[in-house]
Amino acid sequence: MSILDAMDRFLNYLSAGQSKQTVKTYETALNRFREYLTEAGTPPLDTPAAQLTVDQAIDFVHWLLGEHFRGQEVPKSTLRTYLSSLSRFYAYLLRERLAEISAADHQRMVDSYRDFRKGYQRPLPKLPPEGTVRQLIAAARSRQVNADDHSARLRRLRDIAILEILRATGMRVGELVTLRRGDLDYRNQAAIVHGKGNRERLVYLDDRAWQATNVYLHARQDGARGRALYQLPVVARHDRAAGNQVLPLSTNTIRRVFEDCRKLAGIEQPLTPHSLRHAFATKVLEATGDLAVVQDLLGHSSPATTRIYAKLTSQRLHEAHQRAFEYGKG
């Protein structure tokens, strides 16, 4: 059963004992959750409900206040409605055994939502633990493929390029799948990204990401058949159904790439493409101390959306200070 099917079943379940207005309110909240999942690389139509996690429910609140409401002040009553809707939906998944969520994880979500209601503070985005990004990319690079299988070799090079690009640019998955070869800026080792609200921005690739991208594109040999290169996607499908066509990837495919590499690397912590966006923002802010730079590189329309990373950086600095001076040891 897909996530979308589970949502429909949940709304049908509600309609038996709730007013039409109440059901409509819950449906609105779930529609926003669908938008978040799609942007985070988990399309509800194609993803099994069993793959839903508590971390997605918690990260959704950050996305809701930052990306959806663009950092504007949200009435507490509206926020409570969204949180209640998601809480009840997850409780339904747990009760009907439609998602593999432990009781402890569900309680973590309940506690997080309760704390958020009380403090009305935007939750900190979940960062991947130190070293996991390097492990993820190393796993993609170490993958063994049949030297005679051209498609398999292209998939390996593509997956390396995907991870390196997202690591170095903080791009959204939806932005990467729409990136065309004509968007690449070879003079500046950069790319023009078409973001939310039809806003364009320039993102820069470091040497590793730029090299991985060009090694992959060279191996594709798109120009061999006289194609107009500028129109072709930067990351493409390499499966039997695509044949000789150069077709763009889906966000769901990128999610699967992440999951496959996570398992190959032996990483137990949940990791999504959006995790790399959080890691990118924090790294840039720690290096520059400039929220405006982070805002521009991420493509945030409101500075309020970016301020969450200032809180995150302060928290990490405090933790580092505690370790350095051994708090509590006299």
C-alpha cells in the first residue's frame, strides 16, 4: 500500500465519525505533508506506507514553517491543527500496522510535538552524524559493476555525481531532477538552479562534485547521435525501459539511490537527500558566519527560514565547548 493509499484510507476512516469540515481540515494537513514528502524525495504515490518514519513527521514541521509558510508567523491554532492531524495519522498507521514504526519512535514524535506546541520554537533540522556523508559517497564509489554492462557503469557514475552534487550545493532533489546540461556554467564551475516559485539562483560545485559530474556526462556520450545537449537532463535514467532515450530521473529514484548506498555503507541512522541540504547549510554558516550567504545559496525566499541554522550552529558550538572544557568534571 502506498502512502497516498494510506492517507485515503485514513480520511475514509475519519468520515465515519467526524463532520465534513473536520475531515476537510485533516485532508488539508495531509496535502501539505504530501508536498513535503515529494520535495524530500519520497513521492506518496510511489512509496510504500511502510517506509514512513517518525523523522519525516518531525522534519515536516520545520518544512511547514520555513518552506511552506516562508518564515511567516503562523497562528498557534493553525500549527496545532497540523500537528494534531499528523499525530492522528501516524497513530492510525501504527494501529493498522501500515508502517513499521516502533512504539519508542512514536513516543519520540509525540514528545517532540508536545514540546513544540509548548515552546512554539522552530525545530532544529536533523543533521547526519559526522562522517556519514563521506561513508555514503565512499560506498557509491566502491560499488562493483560488470565492466561489460554499460548501463550499470553509467548508473554507478551517475549515483556518485548525484551524491557529490547534493553534498556540494545543498540543492533540493526536485531542483536536481530538473537540471539541464544547458544550466551548467563551465566558466565558473557552477549551475543555474530553477527553484521554488520560478526563482533562479547560481550554485557552485567544488572540484570533487564538478569532476564527478563531468566524468559521468562524458561517459554518456550524448553528442554521439547529434542530440541538442543543452536540453538534456544532467542526471538521467539508465534502465531497459528508457532505451536510448535520455530521460530525467524521478525524485523517488534518487531516494532509492540514497537508501541503497546507505545500506551498502552499513549506516544505521536514517539518511535522506534533505539531510545533505541541512549539512550543507550548517557547513557554510560555520565557515562564513553569514546568514545572507546561506539564504542565497539555499534559495530561501525569507531570511526567517534560514535563521534555524544559526540556532543549530550555536548548539553545535556549545557542545564543542562543553567537550573542550569537560563540563561537570570540576
